[in-house]
Amino acid sequence: MAFKTVSFAIIAALLAGQGAALPATPFSENINPLIEARGTCKGLPSKEVKLTDADFSSDSGILKRWTEDEFSKFVKRGRKPLNWCAEEKDYHVPLETEPYPEPKLICDPKSKTYHNPQCKTFGFTDKKSFTDYEFKEQPLPSPTNTGDYDTEHLLEGQMLNTFTKKISDASKKTLEDPKTKDKVSVCGYLTRWFNELPASEELKTVNGKKLASAGNDGNQGLIWLASIYPQKTDQDMTEFGLLDKQVNIAKGGLWTGGNGIDMGDMEKNTKWLTDDKTPKFKPANEIKKNFETALFKFKVILGNRVYHRDTWVRDTLKLQSNRMADMLDGLETEMAKKQIKETDKNKKTITWDKYKKQGLKAKWNSHMKDTTDNLVSTINKNFEKSYEYLEKAMKAFEDEAGKTKDKTLKDTLNQLVCSIKEAEKAYNAEKAHTLTSITF
């Protein structure tokens, strides 16, 4: 059975009038700045730490359905890959969005289409510092100073694929294909209805609304679903935000069900320090390098926790998720109205069985709730665990600094102790706030 690939380069597929955006305010009211720990002791010198792919953790089966080359092409073009039923190759339909606006366009007053002077911007006050752990909403950067940020849409693109993975199992063929009468999985059934309607049956309106593409003669259901993600004609620019790149990469991993940040090296280094009764300290520069990475990972984990408890972030995510739930419900309503008849190549009339509703809105809301529950649990666990590793290391560093005759090692250990103590202040400040799940 052949299934066509859907591309959105030819349409401006955002729903016209699909719902008002949240009102823009200069700053979110509930972002509580963390302790500003600057100059209270001599910590590690400031340095840019760049995490590699190995430092991030995700469900690779979700994120790597596209090849690395394919994904790179999408990113360079500003497009976001989406997937429908990627776990079942017979029904997998690759999708993509129109280009998202680059951060510099959002920040540039000359960009009439995308400029948003009140764009929510989340990042570190001093990303390179090992004694300043403050992560909060920042002023909008200049167009030439946006390299640390990604344009952010709250509802992750991979949620469409994780949803189909949740509701469908290739081994469970419990439904009947409306056209062939063969037994198929949920993905098989929905792909027939949402991607293979006869041209005359394609949808011109859903929930009383039209797609914003000019000369629209109707579209398959999957195009309607993809229209929930921002397209180049997006009239709701206040729903875009800017998020620190490293925090955003970890965020993507969290939404696949992964840990976001891999802490294996933190655990290994801490175990080496604390399990050996007489630890053999490595050269100062090696210890410094290892714990620069560990401290920055703590910053990224901290940043994700602050970000996910922000009121604007949570409200916008819920708004976008509800929009998807309503679209799924609207598609089911439209499909249930249809009585499809088509003529095959032998001029024989084929009558499709009527559409049987699958309760997709409720299933989507349940999936979003389960995913968010897991994400919140993981963030809180990582927050505690990453600080625990640093705390254990600090005790070992303090002990060794009091013993060693090596001045270089002593100075490095004292700098590490200072940096971890400032991380401790940030930990305690953030610990005072609760990160909870979201009800959809």
C-alpha cells in the first residue's frame, strides 16, 4: 500500500483565526531570579563550555527517524521535522513545517513580519560563569547577538509521533480498513482517513475554519494537524519564544522521554572521588576540565527546571496542546460525516465503510498529561541528582585541598569548592519553588 509524503513548502498552512494568542507582557511575573553569586569567592575562571551530542540524553528512536543529514537540512532551512506513525513503516508519513523565524528576525525592528519586541527570552545572566547560576527571562538581545538562542515553540514537534506510537501497535490489527476491508492497526486506519482521502473528499473546513493557503481546494487531515505548528504566515508571533540553545537541546530530549542531560560522567567522577578511601587526584587541569562540564550540566538542568515552571511557558503550552486536541476532534467529526464512494481503474464503484471515532481528543490529552508527568519527574530527579554529585565532590575537594602540598592543585580545588558553593546557593533558591505537572 503506497502512502504519499506530505510537504508543506507549497502551502501556508496555519489556520486562519484559529485562536487568539496569549497577551504579550514585558516579563513573566513568576520568574524568580536565582541567587546572584558574583565575586563572593574566587571560583573557576569563566569559560564557554560546549556540550556534545554524547552529553545529551533522549529517546533516539523518536528523534532519529530522520537521518542526521536530513535533520541538518531542515535545521539550516529553519524547518522543523514532524512525523506521523514513524514506528510503522507502512504508514509512516514524514512531515515538515514551514520555516520558523530566526531569532535575529524576531529581534530586528526592520523585520515587519516577525519582529516582536516583547518576545519571551529565557537564558543565563552569565553563561560562561562558574559562580553565577542565574537563569531567568532576559531582555530581547540585539539582532547581531542571538547566537546563544533558538526560536522556540512550546509544543514539541515530536509529540505528534510519540502520540501515534502511544495509541497504535503494529502487531494489534483491531480495525478494518474502510476501503480494502483488511485488518489494520490504529495507524493503518487513521492514515487511510487522514492522508488518503479521494481528492473530491479533502477537507476545506475543520471546526468552521479554513487553512490560510491561497486558493485552497481542500487538504488531507495530516496537513490540518501540521498546521497547529507555527508556519511562516503565523499571525500569533507572541507564541514564539527564544530559549538558550543548550537548554533547548536538553528540553527536546526530555520531551521524548529521555533524561535531557546525560549524567554518566558526573556519576563516574564522583564515584572515583568518594569510593576510594585514598583517592589519587588527577592533574589539576584534568579535574578542572571534568568539573567545568559537570557544573555547566547542572546549569542546564537548573535552566530547564526554571523554564518549565514559568507561567507563560505553561499557559502557552496548554493553549497549543488544546489547539491540537480540538483539531483531532474536528477531524474525527468531519470524517464521521462522510460517505465515500470512488471508482477504481476497472470502473467499479468502491464504497468506504463509515468512519468510526477513536476518541482522539481524549487520548491526546491523556498522552500530554502522561508525558508532562514524566518530564516533571525527570527534571526534579535530575536536579536533585546533579547537585548530589557536586556536593559529594565538594567534600572530597575540601579535604584534599587541606592536605596537598601541590599549590596548583590546591588553588584549583579551592576554586572548585567556591564554584560548587555558589551552585549550592542556586540549588537552595530554586528548591524553594515547586515544579508541578500540567492538567490537559
